[in-house]
Amino acid sequence: MTIRQQDMLNFKYEEITGCTLVDVPYAFSYNETLLYLTRSTMECLHHVENRHIYKLIEIEHEPILIEISESDASTIWIRLVDSLPRDRTVWESIVHYVQEWFDLHRDLAPFYHIAANDPLLSKLATDYYGMRIIGVPDLFEALCWAVIGQQINLTFAYTLKKRFVEAFGKPMEWNSRTYWLFPKPEDVASILVDDLKKLQFTSKKAEYIIHIAQLMQQGELSKHALLSSSDFKAIESQLITIRGIGPWTANYVLMRCFRDPSAFPIGDAALQTALKLLLNRSQKPSLDEIKQLFFPWKEWEAYAVFYLWRSLTPVDATP
DNA sequence: TTCCAGGACATTT
DNA sequence: AAATGTCATGGA
């Protein structure tokens, strides 16, 4: 058995068994990860069973179904379900994907330091300790999901996403279950508004998503190009120039895709609900009050929002 | 049935 | 600039 140590990526892999052991940071909760990933039964882009996470990802134009499992407090396993030998660079890409997906490189110490003596965050930070923002690394997916989620309840949003993925994504069968790759811009750039209206998308959302697909297919919009911007604020202002992308969507994508810890989807309906419940109010707080409340959490607004969202999860939802 | 949901945009003051 | 109206559909 050959085991090689990757200094930079903190993982070891075994060429024979096709498994990789990945180090996780000091504050990482596998349980919270599972809880987030199982919050909707309509989710079609990953599957959780017996505390294993299954996801189809594309590495070097090849669909690969990965299985993620908890090992001990400081490691998780990644296994390839087809068990075919893979090149070392492919393994590096897979590990990089998971680290990006679960935000494993983030040092949460500053956030927990703020939370420690904060009247609103201290209990959440303790209750959900180790919870990290689950990302959406693919920009097209992040934008589509954000646009879909505008002004509708999450249940319906998941229904729409499932219809969209099953209509334009790429399926892969394994063990009598279908796994999906999210549609690519080129799969959506040429469809018609009516194709999405059939799936119960509103005309506006259909137009937004098709237009975004066209921009990305033509190379006028890409994650790589945006990442070369001077800062996250520059990315935000570029995103907002696109039709259908307002302040909420831009900040949501900064939070889930670009991993800006200071992204702040202020005005988010669920955020208002969470604060209303936490403050034991009869009415939702105003935008001005939310700004005041968030003042201590500067540069960590995205994490504060994610922990507040988490407070809305039903307590009986144990994975 | 009514209200509203992890908004954006156009129109009117 | 800021307030108001419109879109538009299902979930609870």
C-alpha cells in the first residue's frame, strides 16, 4: 500500500483502495454539515445515507461520484464509488472541491471570538459550534439557485431547482439511484422562456436565468474573471449590473460561491424572521435595526447570517 | 382564503 | 432619493 503525504492540501491517498483521508480544521462539525445537506427531501444535487454524503462532481470533464464519510474528529474520508484508479492531479482536484464546498480552510477563530460575548450570537455559536457555510462552488449553479429563490418559499424553490436540473442537467445512475450534474450555461443558453415556464418558473426568472447562461457561455461572465477583481465589493457591483441580480442575489452569491465572509444579504426574509424570533418580537426588525445589530459582526456578516438561518431549522431534524 | 416567501425592477411621488 | 406598484406561484 502506497500512501503519499500532500503537504499543501493536507490529505493522504491510497492508490489501491481509492480512498483519501482529508484533515478537517479544529472547528468542523460533520453533524451540522449533514443537517444542512438533508434540510430538503427535494435536494437532487447530493444524497445522504447512513451518514455518508454522495455527490456527483465533474473533474477534468469526467463525472465522478464521491462518497464522503466521517472518520474521527480531525479527518473525513473521500471514496470514489467506482473504485477506478485515478491520477494524482484528479485526487487533488477532488480534495480541493470538498475543501471548498465545506469551507475547510476558513479560520473561524475571529468569528467565535466575536460571538463569545455577543448577546445574540453566543448561544448560536455554542449550539452550532463547528458549522461552516456550505458553499456552491459552481457560479452558474449559485446564480441560478439565488434567482430561483427570490421571493418564493424554500420548499417551492427546491421543487423548481429539481425540475430545472432534471430537465437540463446530466444524470448518472449508480446503485439504482440517479445522481445529477447541474446544467451548464451551454445547456441553458439556447432554451426558450416557455421551456422554463412549463416548469412553473415565472417569466422574469426564466429571462434572468437564460440571459445569465448566455453571458457565461459567451465568456462575458465567469468566476475566474470576477476573482481577479480588486475586492469583493468590485465583484458585487459587477454582478448587480446584470439583469435579475440585485443586492440580495449578489451578496448571496458572494457568500455561497465566492466565499466572502463579509457578504451580507441584508433584507433577506429568513434573516428577518430569525431575528424576530431570537429577539422575541411581534414584528420583523427594520433594515436600519438589522444594520445596527450586525455592527459587531463586521467582516463576518455571512457567517452571522448563516448561523441565524440555522436557528430556523426544526429541532427534530436530526440526520 | 389569506398571507407571504432566503427580491428585482419599473413607476410614481 | 424614496416610496409605491407590479410580477407571479405554491406552501402553510
